[in-house]
Amino acid sequence: MATWREVFKIFLQLGMTSFGGPTAHVGYFRQAFVEQRQWLNESQFAQLLAICQFLPGPASSQLGFAIGLHRAGWQGALAAFVAFTSPSVILLIAFAALLPLLGPLHSEMLLHGLKLVPVAVVLHAVVAMAQSLLVDMSRRFIALLAVLIIVWVDSSWGQILAIVMGAGLGLVLMSHVPAKPASAIYVSIQEAVARILLIGFAGCLVLALIWVSSTGVEQFLASYYRAGALVFGGAHVVLPLLDQAVVTTGLVSETDFMAGYGAAQAVPGPMFTLAAFLGYIQGGLGYALLGVIAIFLPGFLLLAGILPFWHKITKLAWSGRIVAGVNAAVVGLLIATLYDPIATSALLGPIDWLVAIVAFALLQWARLSPLWIVCFCVLATSIVAYIF
């Protein structure tokens, strides 16, 4: 069993190097905790990912929180959150100040190089998870159907529908799968505590909805809590809610908001830390920290409240089929996300394809760290931009 200090150290490294957004974070986490350290196996990892995709909130940060909770209890969960989030909170403010000094050419090259990183990282994760989790035709069919659902239902609801579909078809089609999953997820949270956390989530949401028209700190906390509690799909989906909360109300200018959005894409770690940038503009360092806590809190309360009941479900006689179906749907979800928006926004020409393929090869066969993939993609796109 790892200590919270070990969890903190590893997540701090990830927080400083995990470029590319929430789907890329899944690839980083899988390599760190499934391949390198074996804290989780493929089935456990896919189960946690499915739960985080199903719930509102920042999916990749919730996944990190769940891994820390699974490995080292509450201390591990808090260590994972603080370590993974702090670098981007700090860098967002610094990046916002330095961005005008970089010039448009350097900024464009940097951002484009970083966009190629998740192509390689997510493809690497998809290949490995498909080999492990799509071991028969039933699971491959579920994964394919999940891809079609997510492409057809072009919203965050498509992810939820795909996971529900995977659970249902797993129950119907996989009579050959063992009744109970071989790898359950255990978290040291009693059901009574879990119920309190769920009540706390709901109570805070009611207050956040009541305080819509209030002013001062109450209004500030309410707006960020609502953004974290009501968004499905995470990351970019939270932007309209934040825009409505701070730009429409005149608290932050549209120019500053878009500057913060650009900075959030450029730094590693979760995009929800845009709340730190906006909070700092609204009221300085104190508001920045409060904004981060308020936007992440609902997702963590909900996740910690749900996990003990998921563990209880996996003890039922038919749960193995559901878990197998959900795991297959998660692979399909990653395949669909790899295509759109990751590949469609990053692969703009033959050079981009070449850089992404080489980066994938370095991960898949040379076994290089994702940090080297970040350096390679940025350096390669910069050299090409200068030459051509």
C-alpha cells in the first residue's frame, strides 16, 4: 500500500507534465498506474474511468482523486488532487503574464505542438486497453456501438448513453463472463459516510442555486460550484457556464476570459483550474484559491459518495457481465474521442501525421516517458515552422 507522500510525488510529476487535456490525462494515468506501477489492472482502471465519465465534474481530476483514494485512502485522494492541480494553478497566472511576451508565432508553434501530444498518448492507451479488454466479439461489438453512439449523439450525453448501453449489453450478451468481476475496486469509505457526502453535494447545490442573485463571496462561490456540479463532459463543456457566470455579469472582460482559456490549454493539468485565473482577476489570490475549491468540490463529493455503492454492486452475481460491458464501452469512448476532437483538431497536414506517428512509436516501442513525447512534439513542430 502506497503512502500519501508517494501518491503526492507521482501526481505532482503528472501535474507538471500532463499536457493535452482530460482524454490525454487518461493515457498518462494509465501508463503511470497500470503499466509502470501496477496500482490498478486494466479492469479496475476502466471501471474508475467509466464512473468518472458518467458523473458530472472534471473527469480526469476525478479519476486521479479516485486512484489516490483507492491506493492510500482520504490522505491519498487529497494528495492526488493537490499535487495534480497545483502546478497548473500556479502556471496559469504566470503564463497569463508571460503570454504577450512570447509573440504570436512562438505561441502558435507551442500550442500546435502540444495538441499533437494527446494523439500519441491516447492512441497508446487505446491500443493497450483494446488488447486487454476487447478479448471477444461481444466486447468488440459493444466498443464499436459505443463509438457510433458518441459520434451520433454529439454531446456529453453521448458518453453517458454509451456507458449505459455497455452495461445493458454486457448483462445480455456476456453469459460466458464470470459472474463477478475478478478485480473489484475497494475504497475505505463506509456507506453512512458516503450518504453524508451525497447529501452534502445536494445541499451545496441547492444553496448555489438559491444564491444566483446574491453578491460578494456567496455569489462567487455559488457560480463556481454550479459550474462544477452541472457540467457533464468536463473541460471545454464548463466554458459556457463560466462565461455566463463571470463575463455576462460583467465581472471579467471577454478578452481576459479568452486569454485565460488559451493559457489553460497551454499548461499541463486540468482545465478546470481556469477558475484560478478568473478568481485571481476577480479578487486576487484568495478568490483564486476559493474558485478552485468551489469548482472541484461537487465532483469529488459526488464521486466519493458513489464509489462505495459501486463496490457493493460488483459483489452481486451478475456484476461481472456489467463490468465487462462497461469496460468495452470505455474503450469505444476513448476511440471516438481520439478521432474527434483530438485528431481532427491536431492533425492538419502530412507533417502533423508524421510527428504523431513517430511520437506514438516512441511511446509504444521505445517506452519513452510522456515527458519526452511532449518535448519531441513541441521541438518537431517548431523546427518545421522555422524551415517552412
